Amino acid sequence: MNTAVIYARVSSREQEQEGYSIPAQLKLLKEYAFRNGFRIEREFVDVETAKTTGRKDFGEMVDFLKRSGKCRIILVEKTDRLYRNFRDAVTLEELDTEIHLVKENEVISKDSKSYSKFVHGIRVLMAKNYSDNLREEVKKGMVEKAEQGIYPGHAPFGFINDRTERNIKIHPQEAPVITRMYELYATGHVSLADLRGIIRRDYGRTFAKGYIHRMLQNPFYIGYFEWSGKTYRGSHETFITNDLFQRVQRALQQHNRGKYGKHDIAFRGLLTCAHDNCTMTTELKKGKYVYYRCSGYRGKCDTPRFTESEISEKLGELLKAIYIPDEVLERIQNALASHQERSHKNVEAQRTRLEQRLANVRVKMDRAYDDKLSGVIDEDFWNQKMNDWRNEEQQIQMALDGLKQSSNGDRLLDAKRVLELANKAHFLYVTQNSAEQARLLKLVLLNCGIDELSVYPTYRKPFDLIFQRVKNQEWSGREDLNLRPPGPEPGALPG
């Protein structure tokens, strides 16, 4: 009898209440294991909340599979229950696992057809996009907080986050240290190293010079902060004057007179030397000619020097290797559109349930208010119940707002963009300048090794799957092309 492990996950307590419960997942997976003759070795369960990040049991499952010599089968409800990023997918792939996606009626392993692997890669991409959407919502909330003048992050040295009043206050012990730093450095006669020694001697605090430099430049100490590329006027109290801050900035400029030329290096960070795996560094000649060469960090290297135009031509050839034929592109896009239509219906069903819950809560609030006015319930009881109902109302409203994000077609749009990009990547490349070519390459490639003859690419997912398909000339398989990615079960929204 084959052995297997079970993995179940919900990303919040709310999801559990809305039909994604762990018991429901475990029941489904155990029934599947019984029908297919699998003996369950271990069960791994993760419940993520806004207060707790990371997936403890996923990590334990990976460790278990690494130790196990026989168990290589994972049973999971569907793709987005198992992973929401490419790193997790690669980790399980490297362990040579066989993943049974029960609700999607799919088995993914090294022996799966390339088309199945490709569609699975698209699903991982869509799951990652959903996770990114949630992250964007968190960022949006932080921006709103910043616009109110409240710094959304951890307060810098000299301040403290007051979690009770949800604001930032001056730290009584740390603020004098910062004030002393500014007053000493403003004289212009103290270096960062001198300042570090004085603070260690007088206050017993040891800081790295780089950290001291950042503190001396931080506008937070005069009431401003930066968030998401914008500067905001903070509502927090300050203890450094504008005049003192400006004198410190002038002193920093006097101590840092180095001048560095600027030039846009288009393919910086994309290349490594295939001979010794060192970074390919750049040289600027006559202020305008860019050359790429091995940094030689591990000793003398035989890789020749390349001009930017030579690099551009070599990298452009790589994009020819990810072309999807028009017929195949149309089939996949139709399958994704069908999948999106089913998902949209599930979202609408979820929205109806949430709106009904919201209406019920508001009816309770109205009735309780009438009962308070008529003396049926007292003030204390009414306040207690109203707080509970307001919290529930807020949670339901947040869930409804989340559905707006999941129903706007962005995930389907992103998947289509990937496919269309693969279909015309080389054409786009040859019509653009070097900077735009580099941006296109960074969407497709993780990095490239290069030597005197060839370029050795590492493609990003799912372009690596497309590359393998083209390389093996497998686009013509009729049976494979007729497959369609199954939609989610009714009520099974991505979590």
C-alpha cells in the first residue's frame, strides 16, 4: 500500500467560518485516500492569521518528506491550499513529490504531461497573484494610516510605538541619546567613528556607523517620514529642531564629498560568468560605451569582454525559445476564461451569503437599540452587544471588500498577459531600446550565465514550462491540447 501525507490550510479564522474549515478538508482528503488505497503517514495543518505569519506545518511536512525514504505522495484539496509562491512549488518539485489536487482532479509529478505541468504553473501564478492582491490591500491600509500622519511601521530609535493609544511617543531613555548625537555631529568636528565611541562611552550603547549615519539623516526626528515613496507630515511629537537637523545635514555633506558618475546600465544584475559563477560587472568607456566582463572575483577568467549591443543580441535570442503557437494560445486562453467564469459564479454566491449575514447583524443592532429605548435592556448590556456586533459588521464588510478584489478579473488578466508575452516576446524585444529590453527580460528571466560562446538562461515560472514545451517540440500533441483546467468546486473560493 502506498503511503501519503495530508496537508490542509486556511488563511484566516474567517475562512474557517465561511466553509473552508480544516475538518471539511481533512474529511475530503481521507475519503480520497481510502478510495485510492493510500495509507496516511502524517497530517499537517496550518491556520494562518493576520497576527501570525509563516506556515509552521508546511515546513515540518517538507522536513518529514526529506527524511522519509518512501513517502512521496501529498494529498491536498487544491492548488492554492498548498502554496502561494513559486519557492514552495520548486521545493516540492525538487523532493520528487506526487501531488494529488483532489478538488481539481489532477495529479502532478515528474511523469505528468508537460501540458498538465504548464497549466499547473499557471494556477500557481494565479494563486500568487491573489496573495499579492491581499498584500496590496494591507499596503493600502498602511498608506491610509500614513496620510493621517501616523507612521505605519516600527518607530525609529528615540521613539516608541504605544499600542494602547495606537500612536508614537518619545522614548524617555533613548531620546537624550539621539539629541546628544545631533548636537555633537552638528559641530562639524566629530566623525561618525568618533561619535560612535562617545555614545558607547557615555551611554553604554553600541551602534554601527552606518546605522548612526541613517539616524542622522532621518527626517522622522523633525516630524516627517517617508512611506511608499512619499513624504508625510507626522502627527508625532519631536525633540530635534529644524535648525539642528539642517546643521547636521551640512556636516554630513562636508564629510562625504565623493562624486560618482551616473549611467544607465541596462542589463545590470542579469548576468553571471558561466566559467566561475562570478558576477558580470560593467565598465564605462569615454563616458558612453558600456562593456560587460567577468568581475574576476575568483581569479583570472577567460570569458571575453562584451559590448552592450552584443549582450542585447545574445539575450534577445533567448526569447525565441518561449514562443507559444497561436492555436495553442487560443486553446489555453479559452480554458482560462471558462475557469474564470466558474470562479465568478462562486464569488457571487459568497457575496450573497455575506450580504445576508450583514443584513442580519444590522437588524439585531436596530432591535437592540429599540429595546434599550424601551427599557427592556440596560445601557451596559446594550454597549457590550453593540461592540460585538460592530466588530462582526466590520469583519463582514472587510470580507465583502476582499471579494471585490477577487472578482475583478485581475488573475485571469495576469495569466493572459503571461501567455501573450510568451507569444510575442521576441517581436517586442527587437522593437525596444536597451532599457526597455532589460525590463522585458527581467519579467522572463531570473538570471543568465554567459561565456565566450553561449548564454545559459534560467527562466522564471511559468516561462520555464513554456521553454521546456518548445524545446521538446510537444505543442502538437492532440490529446494533451484538449485538456481543460477544471474549475473550483461550488463555494470554494481562493483563500
